[in-house]
Amino acid sequence: MLTDLVTIKAFNARAVRESIAVVRRVNVEDLTRPTPCSAWNLGELLAHMTAQHRGFAAAARADGGDLTHWKAEVPGSEAVGRYLAAAEEVLAAFAEVSSEEQEFALPEFGAGAAFPAIRAIGFHFLDYVVHAWDVARALELPFAMDPDLLDSALPIARAVPDGAHRTQLGSAFAPSLPEPTDSDALTRILTHLGRSSSWGVRGAGDGRG
């Protein structure tokens, strides 16, 4: 598990930059494509990702409890531009965080939920490892991420509790899937979070979001 604030911020920034690179490949006609987040098409996924960035950025500025920061906009032709702006916003906000124990209010985890910065940024890092993969899969693009990023994200993913609660409406992840033998770090991350590494545009949806 990553325990150093400087390190986790650097890993998070790299994962977000990976997501930026793949989102830049999205065209307006792609927004209706299905995604591994079975409840959302690509436009809706980008709207969710944009809202997450804005919410986490607000949390880094001690304003995460304001639910308006977390509200996803209706996806449309500006979806890519909005995402890119929000990604830069969250990276700038995280860069200003100097204490591992700074409190981040994260209401998407439940009313009154708050976490120290080092854990909150770790959650965000994991999300953008996975969401970069989600977007690449939706676009039918190859996906590769540096092994050190995946190796560092894996224990954060493993720490996400599994169980019946993942079947409930609004759960962030679907129940975990069986892990293939000799699977790599990315596959282990995905299967623990309820996604199939073999998901394709024509396949069945697996994860929540």
C-alpha cells in the first residue's frame, strides 16, 4: 500500500494523464457506445468522471461536502472538453495538498464520509487506473499502463470490501469475479472490482462505474 503523500500524488497524476490521453480519442459519435460500467454509455461515464474530478478537487480545497460539486452534467458535445478541464482542475488541487492527514469530505461514500488525504487520493488513483481502461475498452483501443502504476493500484483495489452490498443499487462496484490463473496486475484489479478483463463492446457489461 502506498503510504507516502508525494508518491501517491505522483501515481495519481500519471493515471489521470493516461485517462486524458484516451479521452482525447473520443468523438461525439462515440458518446453512445456501451462501456464496462454497465449502467452508463460513454457519454454518461465521462460525465461521471468529470463530476468525480470536480468533487475530489473541491474536497482538496475543504469544500467536498457541497454536493453540487459532485453532480454530473447531462452529457453532450462538450463532454470531452469538460472532462479535460476537470482533470486539470483536480491535478492542480491535489498538488496543493501538503498534509497526509488533511481531511477530504467524500459524500459519494455516504453522508458525512471523510478520509485523510493520503487515502482519498489513493481512491482517486485507483478509479482512474480503472476508468482509463473503461474508456479504452469502450473505444475498442488497446490499453497498456506502466507496471509500477498497476502494481501500486492493486493493493488499493484489494482493500475494497467485497460482499452482498455490491449487488445493491448505487454500489460503486459489482461483486468480484473469479480471478484467472496467472493473471497480471490489471486483470486482478479488474476482477476484484467486478469487471472482466475480456469485456468488449459487443460483450455483456460487468462493472458498475
